[in-house]
Amino acid sequence: MLVVLTMGNHVADPMADIKGLAQAALQWPARILFPPVCAGCRRQVSQPGVLCGDCWPKLQLLERPWCPVMGTPFTYDMGEGFLSAEAIADPPPFERARAAAAYSGVARQMVQALKYSDRTDLAPWMAGWMARAGTELLAEADAIVPVPLHWKRFFRRQFNQSAELGRALAAQSGLRFLPQAVRRVKMTRRQVGLERHEREENVRSAFQVPPGAEIEIAGRRVLVVDDVYTTGATVRAVAKILKRKGANAVDVLTFARVLPGDFRADESETI
Ligand SMILES: [Zn+2]
């Protein structure tokens, strides 16, 4: 009945109306069957995508002072230009990395929910916190490139959590979103537990820039987006290939970051 009435009002494009109605019809029972739950503890909350009052203080947002290269927080303000031991010992191929939160507790549950539980509704919220941590990066970037999944993994999971975050960041910032600029051509093993040289070998030649995408990144400042910065091996490999293909500069923005000295066996690279 509704379909007929709406079609009568807008005969120009009846398919759009039918699609719209079908979507509304799908969303309505979904809200009833799956009321919004806290991304941290799964208790019911009044609005989708928010944390409950108990979980919100448990989200450890990263704050300044931090290393200007790695974005890892310092306990004390060391003054302008002071770099972390990590940035000095192992200079990255990207210019700057920033992350919104420490990868533990609630932040970790949000990452898992986005990745495995189809909580794509979390992406805009997570992107909002990323935009806060990466204000300077977003202000200077020309385009956003998400860390890609291998097509087999994408086929199985149906979406790429990094692309969801990148898309939300692009929508919020108005920056160009280039989800096809880097392609993952090799399935890689989990990174945690591997030695440094094994990690590098693992991701070597895992990424490619397709010939058609070179023109989009050449001479540009690219912002690479991923859900978690774990060992850094993945974003290092992506930054290297982007630079080899002509990107002027590469920055990295993730939702969460495993802080140095805080590795745990189950915190695997998101590949
Ligand atoms: Zn909660």
C-alpha cells in the first residue's frame, strides 16, 4: 500500500522510492530487534554508537605531550622537537603517526566490534576521535588512503574496517577518499610474535599501487588510515610503496595504538 502511494507521488523515479522504502522497512525492525548497545560492555544505551557512562572514562584517549613523529604520549613535556626513543632508533618511512586511543579495554572492544560484529555504526564515532588526534594531519593532507585487505579476506568479511574509518574521516573532513590507491596483493601472516626482520619480510611486496592510481598520489600528501597501529610493519610497508610511487609525504592516522612496551600475545596486527 505504501509503495503504491509513494510511487503515485513521485512517478519520475519509482525505483528510488521503492529502494528507500525497502531500506526504511529493513531498518525499522532492526532498531527493535537490535537496540543500540554500549560498544564497551554491550549494555543498552539510549543512542547508537555511544559508550555508557561506565565505559566512557575507560577509553584512554591519547593526549599531548606526545612524540611529534610517532604520536606516542610522553609522561612529561620534553619541549619542542623532542623525539621518542622509538622514532630515533627506528625512523619510520612516514612523516607522522597519530592515534586516538591506547589499544586496550574499551578501545580494543570497539575495534573488535567494528571488525567482526558488523558494528559499522561505530565508524563515524571512532573517526571523530581520530580527527581530534589527527587535526594537523587532516589539515595538511590531500587524500585519505585506507590500508586495504586482501580480496580473499574482503570477500569473507564483506567490509574493510580501515576503509570504513577512512570513509567516515573523508566525509567529516571533505578530503578525497582513495580506497583503490593501494592494493594488497599478498596474504600476510599475523605480525605479533615475529622478529623484526620476519615482520618486514612478511609484508615486503604485500602492497601495490595500481598503475591507474599513481596519478592520484603523485606529488600529494597522503593520509594512510588503519584501525590499529600494532608493530607498525603494515603502515610502514604502505608508506614505502606510496612514496616509491611519488607521494610527497605520508602520515598515518589510526583509531588505536599499541603503546611501546604494552604488547600482548593476542594483540595481533589487523591483517
Ligand atoms: Zn558500557
